[in-house]
Amino acid sequence: MDQNPDTALRSGPVIDATGLFLLISTITVFLLPLFIYFPPIPPSQRDALLETHSPIGVKHNKSKKKTTTTTTSSSKTAINQLWIYPIKSCKGIQLTSSKVLPYGLEFDRLYTFAQLKSPFPLSTNPSEKNQQKESWEFITQRQFPLLATVTVELFSPDPVKARGKPLYSDANIKDSFLLISFPWQESGLGGVLSWVAAKLARGRKAVPEKQLVLPVNFPSQGEIEARGYEREEVRIWKDVVSALNMEKDLPRELALYLGVSNRLGLFRVDPGRLREVHRCAPGKEEAGYQPVTGFQDAYPLHLVNLASVRDFGAKITKDNKLEQELDARRFRANIIVDGPEESNSPYDEETWKRVAFETEETWKRVAFETEEGKKATASFHVSCRTVRCKMPNVNQDSGFRHPVEPDRSLRKLRDVDEGARLKGCLGMQLTPLFDGGKLESWVEVGMKVGVEERGEHRYINQ
């Protein structure tokens, strides 16, 4: 007897809803580990750098908010933290040690962002006369607080990695590089895919971002010509310096993210055209060389005492927009010192005129060797107080700018310098001093503070 066609169809293999669910579940369970350990996303610029380089610095723990209460185990005031800011006003890099050069800590403030200021509306066709009035002016978190969320990493060549063949790195393995990252998500499907890729690559809290790689070394003349960089003048406060504009490397999204409506430039300090430092700094006769600086505000280094930050922070009226224990990172210091109360009273640093950071035992390191049987020291002229602006109002994790604090309290409670009336002061500006003919020294976390000279300070305006 012939079989009914309908019966034949029903008797064939049938996958019901339960079977389909089991099939999908099986495939998902099998593929999920592969997606986790081998996410199907292209390598980032950071991945490429990691093939031949290693990041330099201490990984900062954002969850550890009590940065102002960290103390040393020593019975003396000592260096508690070291920070460099390779790109002015962007996130800093915390170090355990650093070379000290005439312009400050090595790699500090190599770059700055600047905007082109013009006397005429951008929508008009400017005359040649007005074009000559255009000028580049540096920008900071004072105007664009989201700079605080632009991450900067320093990558140094790794000899061990360099022995192997990099998979997808075309970086020169002998050079150091900066990696700049900032949050950015495109609209539409591309943005959704970038959001998924970020989660797969860096965890559930990760967000999409754009990246940019910059050289640490000043470009050669051949590289300048090949890339189309231009030497232009940029204003840093009242100083006008000639520097290398590398804006051609900037992604367009950065200006949009920061909220910069003018033309955005990226300037690399020219090591042969540093700014001379005068005012409160020691002269050439006293220092043994002419003090200079790069894109720092005024002096080569900035020091903050955690005891002073704690004391001042305790006097501020807090709200839910300001952390209960004021974060010392708001003050953007290179050297942060701390110690027990008996050796480190608040604002004691304002009486220092000359200090030396010294190890308790003899040492010998590859990067900076000392003679056997001799302690390593780094000496500094304590040039003046640091006159504060509104930049400490910016939260260094979120980029949120508090409308009034701590600026209001600084002006009220820290109006302490006869040369800077009605302005708040916190921290001290330093100028390096060197022994012998070699213009370099070394600082390291844990080095003890030796106050060699004390005296009065009076700020001199620029």
C-alpha cells in the first residue's frame, strides 16, 4: 500500500521548540569560552605596542579614594608618590622612581593641546590682517575639564619581547611611545559593534574609545617634513614659545569629545627651545645653570604635602559632589610627600627654601649609578608657593568640575602669600639643583626629606 504523503512528512525528523532550545544552548556553551578568551575583534593600538613594549608606571586603583591618607612607614617625612603628566592636563602616570632633568621629571609635560584663538567670527572670511592676529593658546582642565578623562600611557621598549617577532606591530622597537585614549562611541550600528567589542576585550565596565600613538622622542627633520608638521608659536600663560604643531595626528573626534569649538592643535615642546625660568627661581650663578621648563605652568616641578591636603580638606564644607577626603591628585603635583605627625606638620613645606631627598642606605641602580658607599641624593631649590586656580575643582576620575570647591575655600583659607593677595596657595614650586657637571639626578618613592634651609616666601607674579 502506498504511504500517504502527509504521513511521510510527519514521520520525518522534526525539531520542536525544546530541541531547538537545546541545540542553541549547546552551541552557545561551546562558543562562549572561545568568545571570552579569543574575542573576534581586531587588535588595538595598545595591543600592537604590547608586542614589543611594556607600560611604565604604577596602576592606579580608582576604588582607593583615600589617596590623602596614605602614609609611609618611616619616622621621617618621605616621598610618598611620584607623578608625571606627559600631556599637559591629561591623566597622569604614577611612578616609583624617575630621573630628574633641568626642566623637571623626565617625560613630564612633553605635549600640550592648544586652541587657535581668533578676533573674528569663524563663519566669516577673514582678511589677511585679521589672520595675522590668530594665535595658539594652550588649554587645560580649567576650560575643558574632560581632559582629566583622557588617559595617557607610556610604553618603553622591552628587550625580552623584542627578541620575538611581533605579530602586528610596526612600531620602532627602539623608541618609546605615548598611547592616548579617550571615550568615544559612534552612532548607529558601528557604535553598537564598538560597544560590544569593548566589553569583550576589556570587561563589562569598559566603554568604546579612540586611541592615538605619539612618539616620546622629538621627531627628526625628515619625520617633520614627511608628516607635514609645522613649527608655530603657542602661548603658555604670558610666555610665547616656538614648538612643533602635530595636529595632523589628532583624530577629529577628540575636539568633539572635549567640547573645543576652535581649531585644536597638539604641540610638542622643542628641547632646544625651552622657556627660561626667572622670578622666584635661583639665578644661573646660584643654580650653576639657567633654570628652564617646558610646558609646565611656571617652574620645573610641583610638590604637595599630604598633611597639608588633609588639614585643608577637613575645613571644606562637603556636599555630595565632592569627596569626603579631598583627593591630592586634584593638585597635579609631581612629588607628594608624607610622614608621621611629629615630623610632618601641615604647611611645614612653606618654610622650606632648599631640600634634599636622600636614601637611608647606599644604593646602585642601572638607570642612575652612585659611587659605592655614598647615599643617593636629589637637591631642589624651593622657589615659591603654588598659587592655585580653579583647576582643583575638577574630579580627576570623572572630569566633573565642582561649581565652587575647593577654589572658594582656597581663596578664603589659604590667602597666605603677600605676593598673591586674594588668591589661595597650596603646594610648592621646585627648581632642580645638581652637584658636579652632570645635570641629572634621581628620585624614588621612599626617599627621605632633608630640609637644608628654611626661610620666608613671597610670590612674584609673571
